[in-house]
Amino acid sequence: MGIETHLKELHRQVSTPALIIYQPQMETNLLHMQQLAETNRVRLRPHTKTHKSPFLAQRQIKLGAKGITVAKLSEAEVMLTHGLNDIFIANQITQPLKMKRLRALHDRCNLIIGIDDPRQIDLLKNEFETVHSPLQVRIEIDSGLHRCGVQINKALTDLAKKIADTFWLKLEGIFTHAGQVYAARSRSEVEAIGHAEGHIMEQAVNLLQSAGISVETVSVGSTPTVAYSAAHPVVNEIRPGNYIFYDAMQLALGSAQKEECSLFVLTTIVSQPAPDRIVIDTGSKALSTDGAFWLNGFGLPLDIPAVIERVSEEHGILKLNESFRVRPGEPLLIIPNHACVTANLFSQYHLFNPQKGIQAIPVLARGKSQ
């Protein structure tokens, strides 16, 4: 991998543990997804909960993305503050305390939010019944994750009709997230889930049309499934997020190769207290614990035959699979299990370009979970 040849250079300049973006590969990932969107004639609205960075979101827009997706109201506020003004909150906002902030956001940008229950309309009413332009909403469809979302039956048409009868709302589209793909155990299973995602959205569109209701946007999202769901004729927007970096989970699903990963945790070896054990200065405060048992470890160390079998807060413990000697103070790169969660553990990225050096990029939406 290209970044590995620069490991010692990075280690001389950056205190560990540190979050490193290898810019050449990141740019390649961004371009490939933009090309996939254009080939399938769909809009790309990337999910920025992966990187939580207005700087990186602006780069996605510059390359052709038509807007951004966020998970939370507080993320949207950060993005708007830095000039990103076409925002889909792919979530339901139901806490009454948040309604004034949501209204303020609506008044300042092109905002869309998710909805899946007619009672959510009642929670929005006090703040939005006086708007000059209707609040845009998308109905979430349950495509198999069984989290939020309506089934494709009378519940969908009833909700759509109630939105249509509410003058201060506009039904802009429908959306789904086939997140159950992260439990897939083969590439063929990933492909099947991706195709099913598109077919389910077609069923939803057909049911709405039979009730005399049309929608502008049919939106799907998931880095593993997007190559399949984007090809479905009814889909016209995709919302992948992880593709900017990829990670060990994507490698396990077959969604990427190791050479496509652009996000790394740079760590320093602290000790080799036993022939088969190495300790690093990076623990659970810098490495996501997502998928640790499924992926056989807490991240994928590069160029060393070991598994990160345990983490405490400030230490990672690697078990060597074969005889391998290291020295305290040596650097090591790790591909995180889950890039999205790992990014939220750091206050800044170190964006590395071999021609331009290192640039610090703040993770401005870090901790914005409200």
C-alpha cells in the first residue's frame, strides 16, 4: 500500500495514537463513487456521519455530490455553519426540545427529514405550521433492517396521505437503509440484499402510485449494497458514507480490497513483554470495538503477523501468529474495524499527501450525537 512507504516519515511528525487519511486513495474512492452514481444516473448524497468533517463534505460536493446526509440535528447544524446548505437528516426528530432548532435549520437551508409515524407530525406542528415554505419529509421504508421504517402496506399510504393533507409539510420522497447487510456472511448475500433493497423501494413506489401519490426521490444507502441497489430503475439517489475510507468491516464483506482503505490509526509499539505479545499505545479510546469478535480483533495491523486480541483504555495487546521481533518506539498502522465510529474518537485527522505533506483537519462534528 502506498502509505506504508511513508510510515516512518509520518511517525516522526505526528504524535500517536493519530488518525491518518492517505489522501491519494481517499480521492480515488471519492471519484469511484461519484462515477458509480453518474453511470447509474442517480444523485449522490453522501452520508457524512462517517467522517463528520465539513472539509471532507465540501470535497464530496465539489466532485459532484448533490447534497449531504447526516444522522443528527447537531451534525446538520455544524455542516450548515460551514456552508453546506442542502441537508437530509436521515432520522426522525421527536424530542420537543429540538423543535425550535429544527425550525431554525429549516429557515436557513434546503432541509429534508425522515418520518415513519403519523404521530411524529403532531410533534412538529407547533413549530412548523407557520412556515413560509413547507418542511420536506421522506418516509422511511423498512427494507429488512427492522429498525425504523414502515412496511409496504396501508401504513405507508395512510402516512403519505396524512402528509399530503398537512399544508405545512411536503412529501419529498422515500428512503431506506439496508443495514442488515452488515450481518452478511458472503458476497452473494450482500448482492442479494442490495438487489432486494431496490425491489422493495419499487414496491413502495407502486403502492403509493396506486393511491395517487407520487414522490420525487427514491433514496437508498449503504456502501456494501450501493453497487446493486443503485442499478435499480426506480432508485434516483444513493447515500453511502463509508466508501470515503473503507475499513476492516468492508474488507470482510468484500466491498473493498485492503489497497482501497484510506483511513488508518497510527500507533507506536510500547513493549514486547513476551515472544508472542506486543503492546501498543492505542486502546479502546482510539480503536472502535465494533465487530471485534466477528472480525477476530480490534483492527487490522499492517505488515505484522498479529491480531489485536485485547484493548484496555490506553493499550492494545497484539498476539503474534509467528515469531516476530519488534522494538519499542517503532510505528505501526492499523486499519480500523469501523471507520465511522473510529473517526468520532478523534479531534482531528492528519491528511497526508506525499507531495504536500500533512494537513490537520478538525473533526468538527465529533460528538454531535444530539
